[in-house]
Amino acid sequence: MAARLILRGCRLLAASASFQPLPATTLSECVRSCQVAPSSLPKASLHTSSLCSLADSLPEPIGDTHKDFMSLLRSAASVDDILGIATIRHMDGNKSSMVICEIANREVQDKQEILKDQRFQDLLKAANTQIQGIWSNLLVMLLKSLHRLGMDRQDWYLQSVETEVLWRLRRLSIGNLVQLSSFLFPQDRSMAKGSLQQELMQQVEFRWTEIKEPRTVVALLFRLGHMSKTLMEGLEDKVLEFADQFTPEQTSKIITAIAAQGRRSLPVLRVLSFHLWQHQPELSPSVILSLLSSFAKLTFCHPQLLERMTKDITPKLPQLTSHEIYWLTQSLSLLKFSNVPLCEAVTQACLERSESFSTSQLCYIILNFANLNFHPSEEFFSLVHQRVIPEMDSLPFTLQLDLVLSLCILSHVTTPFLQRVLQPHFYSKILEETSPKSGSHCWKLLQINCTAQLECPDYPGPLLPRDVLQSLASKAKFPDSSILQKSVQDVLKAIYPAPEPCRFNTPNVYGWQLDCEVVLDSEYNALPVKDFEAPHCPQSERTQPLPNGARRLVVVCRDFSYFCVHSKDLLGRYMMNRRHLQAAGFLVVEVPYYKWQELNSEWLKQSYLKDQIKKAVAEDMAR
């Protein structure tokens, strides 16, 4: 419209400039001239004014001309054809940018050859000459294309485009900013140092409220969220706003980005998990594996969603690779979520595709089964023994220890495994170890020795010597007392107020820390526990045996972390703890957290413990 008005003005000005006044002596000719004057004006004069040239030089709006040109570029068969089209046409800044973007979208074998081509250099020159007239969207695409073509960051043309983008940054839409971040910030999550990157980061921090699309939130979370705590908090607010609009794939990317930063944002995780649980179509295996891995990193568990994901992935287990199956069992083990049908399907997959599983993968699957206290079939154990025993020497030291302990938990350890870790050359490594994990290695080895001593009557030996047991027990590292353990110990002190009737947090040669140990006579009275022999203690000063009818009783607290998620089933290690203590001659009184929470007074707690102790003694007398 403006160009048409300028052209009309040009014609009027040209007509007035061409009309010259006539003398009075020729008035009659003037009249005749006036009658034909408009038609006698030369047509060329209407198109030679400076204003007409100014109108022609205005930037051409997006229209059918550029659409046709873009269609012509896309129809070209090769990059050489695209460059050929550019040479036979008049190329302004926008068209030159279009050609460069189209070349970047093609599969180019030798990018350096394209960059050195004179026709490509002419395109760069044309774009740079008219860079201020290039549309903003196209300018962003041009910068991205130059990066994709591998242009040197010190190249003058690339720096010119980056400078122009930097000047326009505040006028770009939030979508353009997201597009810029997709290639300006590396995927290895390292901090970019350029001025354009820093200014882009500031703009996104200031303008995150302009986000109107869920995919924009996902892109910014993945690319920039780890670089700014302020931005991350704003993006989490946007996640809550668009929570019901995300696809499962987008939700998976969001949770993965949050897990990569270790941000355990419970409102975000709960809302996204709820909407995923309500999602009607089945979740794909890739989404399920990604979500389980992220949940395991964040120790976040949504039981209903986990139940649904395991139900969706169980029929598709044959489609997974051996690494994905290992990854799946590892995530479920870290989440302490036991699903029997899925574990059985994993066992079947290992048996059917045993060649595709490496020895270490089979070992880790056994470790995960043991943690969840899932007992696979005898065929699976036969496969493990057949594959692992010949390759034990090639396995890492810590994996050998964990594998034998896991077989002990599942009650399927054999003599070759026990002899492997109870040899002097093996336990000497643990005694000499000074790493932070040496304490946990000590109690693991003690528990393996306890299994060989108490649960394997046919085991020929060797066992750990007494001095080694004492050294391992003194070196073993156990966690500090929990709130539940301290509460139970305080109540026991009130029940048995006599001087030193109980022994608390006692390490022993079996590899377990006893929360409370009590010696009771036949009348349920507590005897001084330190006055009697204690073969389970590393160093026992007394040799007096227990009186007739007396019993050694231990109170064991079962915290929330000792159970499978959303279940009252103990994890494998604590099931073995129960077996070991009973086999060692202790009366075991277990105090689960869900029972203790229901007791809201000291009187109820004392009554509960007294009843449990009497019940344990009565059951022992009945046996």
C-alpha cells in the first residue's frame, strides 16, 4: 500500500516538473497545447524520479515470490543445483540466506569444500551486505545453518551474523531464543563463554513468563535449566502450568533434565506422575526406561505409576536388549519396587537369550533380585553357576563380593563361591583396604562367613579365623541410629531400669548390628547382659554361661527403608538377617515402623514391647 502511494506521488511530481509556462503571444497555441498536454508527456519520465527508485529499494515483504523461490530450492536434486539456481537469479539478503539454509539442510559429504566454493562465498557476501534487511526468523536460521556447516567461529561472516543477532536479541520472540539455545549451548552441559550466549541467557531469565507452548518449556529445561537456578525455578512453575498438556515423551525429557541436576522437586514430580498415570495409551519402553532411571536417581516413587509402567513393559520385554533389561532391573532395585510377573519375565528372557547377556550383566541381575528378595527358578541359578564360576577371576573384586552375598541372601550359594571369598588372599585385601567403602566390605564378608557357618552344614571350609573376625567386626561401619531405633531403645530402658540390663548397638562376628540385646530368665526378668559369655561379640570378657532357662533375646527395628515400596515385605538382606539371628540362637523381636507409628503414648509402646517379648518366649517354649 505504501509503495503504491509513493508511485502515485512520483507520477504527479513528474507531471508537474514536465509542464513549462508558455508566453502570452502564443495563448492560442497554449490552449491547444493544454488540451493535449497530459497525453504528450513521455512515459519514461514517470519512472525516472529518485522517489521511484526509493520505493523499489524497500525490503520486499514475505509473499508468493519467496514461497516460489523456496519451492524451487527444495526441488533441486543436489547442492550443486542449488548453487546453480543462485547464480542465475538476482539474490538479495533474504534469498541468499534461504539458499544457505537449504544447503545446510542437505546431506553434505564435504562441508569444507562447500564453504570454499566461490558461489557460496558470493551468497555470504550478499547476505552480509544486506544483513540489516534479513527477517529475524531467517537470521536465526542463517546462524544455525552456518554452525551446522562447520564454519570456523573466527570467520568474519559468522561473527557478522552473530553480532547482528546480538543487536536484535531483545526484539526476538521467545521461540527464536529457544531456537538459538538449541545450537549455541553444547549438549555436554558445559557453560558457554561467548557474549551472545551470556546475553541470550539473561534474556531467557527475564522473559520466561512469555512461554506459551509446552515444547518450549521442555527445550529450555533441557538446554538452559542447569545453568541458572532462577530460570529453573521459573521453568518448574511453567511445568506445573502445562502439566496436563505434555506428551509422555516430553514428560520423560522434563524428569530426565530435573534428575540430571539432582533437583528433587516433589510438586513437579507428583503432578507429572499423576498425569502419566492417567494417560490412557500404553507408555513406550523407551519412556518407561527413562522414567525409571530418573526416579531411581531422585529416589522418588509413585506406586500407582510404577505398577502401571511394569504392567506396560512386561509384554514388551522380548523387544528389549540385554542392556535395557539390566537397566530395568537396576532401576527397580534402587526404587525397592518388587513386581513378581516382571521379574519372572526377566528370568525367562535371560534363559532364552543367555548368549546375549554378558557375565557381568547376569551378576548384576542376581544382585537386583537379591535386593528385592525375588527367588528365580532353579534353571536360572544353574545358568548363573555355569557362566560365572569359570570367569570369577575376571570379575572385579567388589562384584565378586556382592555376587556371593546375593547368592547367600537367596539361599543358593555353593561351595566354590564361598571358598572364593573366604580364602586368605581374598580377605587380606579387605583388611588392607583404606577406601571409604572398606567398612561395608567388612560386614558383607562377615555375613558371608555367617552363612557358611550357620546355613551350609556341608561346607568343608575354610572359615574366617577368630582374629580376622575380630578385625573385620571392629572395622565394619554401620549407619547411625535412626529415630525409630532411638525411640525403641528409650522405651526398653524404661522397661528394664536395672543397671546395664541391655546392650545397645552391638557389633558382632555375624556382620549385624544388634539394636538391643537382653538376657531373660524363666520369669522374664532381665539379667545383666555383660555378666555372661557372648560368643557373637568380637571380644567377650566373660565366660559364665547362661543360667538354665535363660534366653538371649534381640530387639530389631525395621525402618521404612527396610521394606519394599508400598509393601510390608522385607528386602532380601533383612530377610537373611532374620534367618541368621534365629540360626545363632537368638529370640528375635521385630519392631516394624508401621506398628510403632500407631502407638501414640509411652504406655502403649511399653505394653507393645512387653507383649512381643512374651510372645517370642512363648513360641520358643512351644517349639
